[in-house]
Amino acid sequence: MNNRLLQVSGSPHIHSGESVKKVMWAVVIALFPVFLVSIYYFGMPVIFIALVAVGSCVVFEYLIQRFLLKEEPSISDGSAVITGLLLAFNVPANLPLWIVVIGSLIAIGIAKMPFGGLGKNLFNPALAGRVFLLISFPVQMTTWPAPKPLWKIGADVLTGPTPLGILKEGVQNGETVSQIMDSKMDYIDQLHTVVSTTPFPEPIQMLVGQMGGSFGEVSAIAILIGAIFLLFRKVITWHIPISFILSAFIFAGIFWMVNPVTCANPFFHIIAGGLLLGACFMATDMVTSPTSPWGMIVFGVGCGLLTMIIRMFGAYPEGVSFAILIMNALVPLINKGFKPAKYSKI
């Protein structure tokens, strides 16, 4: 060895060329189709909420790092921007902006930075903020604006229920699924007067985004376009989205075949609500999801089953946020249980 000293550095020894910043901005690009569809159906409030959510998340992260943690701010990595966008995409387009700021404070100040910042948080910050708002401001968080094409949006704001909400309420009132889906959705003005009705959304309307709900979850097609981009860029893998969606589909399908009178078909459950957004953009969060392929599959299956259990048997019509947060808490156990053997393939 000619008396030379061997220099050994820490892993990784081979770099892929990716960085935290590149990954985060790839997610921003993937969310862009969803953002455009949201603006088309809900107008300028979408832009205002997104700007306030992103801006407040960035400001809170900077202030906490600069003055509380006494460390160099890392807001340029884009993680706070992603948290703000995902928080915005999980609230109604008519949510007061001051409530959005509170959600940002919870997401950054409670769910992320106390754990040490990016890469160390246990729970998805955006979902933690969203669930806090849902519990603290249930009326504002469940008052959904009616989707209207951009050129039809006027000063009079109409609100209406989500498809999942209509289904939940109808079944509890003794109606059959077929009766519910053939019914009319009432839209209400700011004086709580019924001013118009519209048919229960058809599958094609739910695919393009013409239904009530959090403005980032309404368009299945836009979400899938973004997910395909992330898969192509290898920012995410198929394991969590496919296992999440497939397990929810199978669970819903079993109950639908057993009792189609009170249980909706599985296709409805996949394209309604936030299941696709959660499966493709939030359950796949690198920090709060398992590291091994089999661990990811177990995580996705757990998310899918919990989502459907809450939807069918819980008090809330939607269960995606709760399901992902519960499975976030189990990630350390999943990682331990599916830890690869040394010197073997993961």
C-alpha cells in the first residue's frame, strides 16, 4: 500500500444528482395541473389561499429557525413551499385567510420544526395542520363552494355539499345509494337560502373536477397527471399509491357486492374526496413513509383500509387525512419490521 492512508468517507458514495431542492420543486411542478383546474372552478380565492399558505409557512419556518433554534434558515430547499401548497389544497376555497395562517403555524410550528425540521418530523405537516383546522373550525372547514367555470364565477358565492357528504347523510337518513346518486345537490347562498340545485355529479364531472370539496382534491385527472410526472422523475415509486388505491378499491368493492343498497361502488370511492391526492402526494412523503418497498406496501394498504373504515363506519364522510396520520405514527415499527438484511437487496 506504499504506506498510504486510506480515506473513508460516509455514505452515500455514489450520488444520483438529485437534491432536496430538486425533489421539492419537482413536486411543485406536479401540483401545477391541480392548481390550474382549481383556479378554473373556484376562481381567484384559490390563488389567495395558496399564496397565504405558502407565504406563512415560509415565514414561520424562517422565524423558528432564525430566532428559536438559532440555526441557519433552510427555507430555500422548498419544503416549506410544499407544506403550504398541500395545506392549501386540503381546505375549501372559501376558507378565511386568517384560518389558513393558523393552519400554517400548526403545520410548521407544531408538526415539523419541534422534531428538528425536514427529515425528522414524524407526521405529515400539511395533514397535521389540516386536521387541526377541521377539529377547531368544523363549520368553516366543511362549507364547500360550488364549482363553477371561471367565466361564470360572480360576486354571489354559492355553497354545497361534497359527494361523500351527500352519500353519508343520505345513507344515515335511510336512502339507498341509487336514490342518493339520482338526487339533486342544493346550493346555498350566503344567507343560507337554497338558490339552485344541480344533479349529483357524474363520474366524468368527478374526474375533471366539477364537484364540491377541498380545491386540490376535486380533479382526479389532474392529480394523476402530476403523479405520473413524479413517477417518471422517480421522485416517488408505485408502491404506496398503488397499494393505497388498490386496498381501498378492494375493501369498498367487497362491501358494495355484499350490500349495494347502502354501499357505493368502489370507483366512486376512488375518485371522490381526497383519496387520490392523499395517495399520490401526501402518503408518499419521503420523511413520513417507510423506506423499504414491502414497508411501503404495508403502509399503503393500511392507509387504504383505514380510509374506507372511517368513510363507511366513522362520523366523518372522509378519512384520508386521519388514515395517513395514523400510519405515519406506525412508520418506525414498519421500518423495523421490514428492515432488509445486511448486504442484501432492499
